[in-house]
Amino acid sequence: MTGAAFEGADDVVLPFSVEPLDVRGRVVRLGPSIDTILARHGYPDAVARVIGEAAALTVLLGTSLKFEGRFQLQTKTNGPITMIVVDFDAPDRIRATARFDADRLEALGTGTLRTGDLLGTGVLAMTIDRGPEFSRYQGVVPLEGGGFEEAAHQYFRQSEQIPTRVRLAVAEQFEAGRQSYRAGGLMVQFLPVSPERQRQGDFSPGDIPEGHPAHDAEPPSEDDAWVEAKSLVETIEDHELVDPGVSSERLLYRLFHERGVRVFNGIAVHEACRCSRERIIKMMRNFPEQDRRDMIGDNGRIEITCEFCSTVYDLDPREVEEEIARPDAG
């Protein structure tokens, strides 16, 4: 197992490959970045854990982009958590926000809740935006009472046709009387040279017409290398993904040391919001003038709060109109 920069660090994605099994993957450990996001909003624990899973999955996928653009994960569901948005600005910035129904959440009680219980049913959209000169790509999968791991598997099976396994976990830790959050995730994909070896064997051969005898045909079997890799990933326990005493390198060694695992340079990520006064003005330019007037509060000012970082922008309506009216305003 080769070494890598940022060994054992938080807020780092570690790419790896296991060449004898024809698999590649990534491990992520989120510490201060996800804790900053969650602490800023004071989310209830159940909501914080779901956002943590979403953030870990977003970073696993977003850091695979080979260009400077944006990867966004967004849910829209009928559960107590009605919406989650996680933005990843390549190569290294993440932000997240969520909306939830506090009354419905309280009605579920204080017991252990599955991610699927909190999301309910709806859709998960994953969008890649390379900028104004390129078309956006969006993949959408249904959420049917399951969590983000299940949705990721379905996305890669249907949209990318790449055998994939994802594991996600979130945990609280207490140090010096302070509560903080950690999140972790691992993704492994089967990428052999031969496309024929990528065929997945979990599809039914179809219904047998009435009156016809059953046949012995079997769906294509899974490649032995992928079966082994998938089985190893499924042995991971949640605490191994978030325990600060178990580094990403050590976890990969535990899983794949018999086959040999190659680790590449880590990718550091951090929490950062893209909001700014200029972006706020640009957004307001799209509103009719009367709508902008309706935004003025009793104090004669316009106050806009960023849903991601909670920054409050206190704007003078006259200055806003002057900036919007400028011929060179973008």
C-alpha cells in the first residue's frame, strides 16, 4: 500500500485502486467542514445525520470531476425533511442546507430513525454544471423510502451502468464538553478493461408466459472479482468510517491488504459559500420592480439571508436600484 498526502487527516478524499480486482474508489472523512455546516444552523440530530450522509456522498462524487464546475445533490421528498441541497464547487468547496417540518419530526419520537423514514418518497437529482458554455447534465432517481446508499446504487446501475457500492456513516463526538459531527463514506466501482466483464447479474430474465414450462436460464453472473470487492465493502461497520482513530489508509489496508491497494494523493476539501453582495444584486435583477419594493422592511431596508451560510445582507433599496440600472451591470 503506497502512501499519500494528508495521511489520517479530516476533510480529505483519498482515491485508491485495487488492481487485482479491477476496482477503483474513494474514501472521505469530513470533520470541521461538516460540523461547521451543521452547527451554523443548529439542526436537530436526526436532520444533521441525514445532511451528513448527503454531504459525504456529494464529496465522493464531486471530487471525481476533472474540471472546475459544480456538482449538486438535491432531494425533494414528502417526508419530515422536505428538501436537502448540497453544492460541491470543484475542486474543493462544499456547502449544504435543508428544510424540514419540525412538528412532523417531533411526532416521530426520539428513537433511532432511518434516513428513509426522514426523507419519505420523492426524487434525488444529481446535477453537473460546467458553466454557461456547456449544457448541464442531470440524473434523477426515485427515493422510495430508502437512503442515499440505495439511491446511489440505483443511479449508477441505471445511468452509468457501472457496478458500484457505497457506504455512508455519520456520528457525534464529544470533546471538552462540546458536541460535534463527523461524516464518512466509501465508494468502490468495478472498472475492468473489458466492458463485457461489467455486466451485472441482478436483472430478472422476465416473466414466463402462462402455460409455458419454467426454464433453467440464469441471468448473467457477476464477475468473481467484483463479488469479492463488493463482499469486502459490505463488511465495513459505520464506526470504521467515522472513527478518528481509524484513518482512511488503515481502513483500506484492513479491507484490501491481501490483494494490495494503491492509494493516491488526497484531495483536501473545506466548507465555503459562494454567496456575495454582487450575486444577491444579480439575483434581484430578475425580479420585477414591484417585487423588489415588496422586499423592503419596516426599517426601510432589504434584508436577505443566505440559506447556506446564514449571512445576512442588509441592503439600501436605493443603492440596489442604482446598481440594477447601470448599463454595465452583469
